[in-house]
Amino acid sequence: MGAKIVPSIMGQSEFWGEFCYPQTMLTVGSISRDQAAKAFDFLALPFRGRRSAIRQLTHSAPEFVFWIDPSGRLHDAKDSHRNNPPRGFEHIIDDEPDYGGFLRGRVVRYLENQLIVVYCRPEALAGSTPSLHQFLIGIDQIPIPIDEGALVISDNADIYGTMNDLWERDKPFQPELF
């Protein structure tokens, strides 16, 4: 299944050199944007202040804050990515959105719903990619329970689906494991 690209109606745009492209949001996996918005209202298309709402939720009471290095090794960022980058890799803080090949994110629970926010390029977890495989190896090391139905999104509200969707998407990347 290909990614569904949903244009943002927020009027925001990204600048790439001289050209301006409208911001788009991906929706991939078994959960539609409408379904996801029932649990997390900031995922609805007409929501204003989406990034601020995501930040407010994920920074108020995260269950876990993490870095995942390119080999898939998990690093506990405690309560702050900026204050706790992986030792020897302090420079990655200023390398947005690639972070020197590291993935960074936060796990949070709102009511009975678990949300995992990953700071990455939109396409990073949308397909069977090395970044998706890196994420799954790292998330498997987290010392808290991760729900199979936990919703995984980007900090820009791209929806990658549930953890089950991501595991299913990763099968072609490592067929010998399945």
C-alpha cells in the first residue's frame, strides 16, 4: 500500500531554495487520519497549531524520550534530547531533520492511547526503509511496554500507522527474520 499524501489546509509552507511547496502530511497504515484524530485531535486536517499541540502533549509527561543510533541501539535521552544526546554525538542536535542518522522521539500516553512521535523526514518510516528497520530495532529495546496498537507519527503529524503496521511494513527489509 502506498502512502496517502494529504495536503495541509493550515496555510503553512516549506521553503526549498527559491521555490515554495505546500506542506503535506502522509497517512500510511491501518489507521485513517479521521480515526487517529478521534484519539488525538491535533491529527485532524483542520487543526490549527498542530505542532504546538504535539509538543505540548509529548513534553508534558513523556513515558520515554529516546535517541536511536544508525545501528538501532537505543539511547535514553531522559527528559530532554538537547540535554542528553548520545555521548560523543553532541553535534547531531543541530543537524535537523537528519540528526546525523540518529532517530529521536518520545513515547507518551493520553488516556488509554499510546503515541510515539519520531522527529524525522516524512518518508523515513513510510515504507520498508533502513530508517524504519533502525526504528524497530531501537523501539524493541525500550524499557517500558509498547502497545501493539500504539500510533506512530512524525513531529509534523505524518501518520505511519500502528506498531503492528510498522512491523508488517518492515518484513521485506529483513525477510530472513520472518
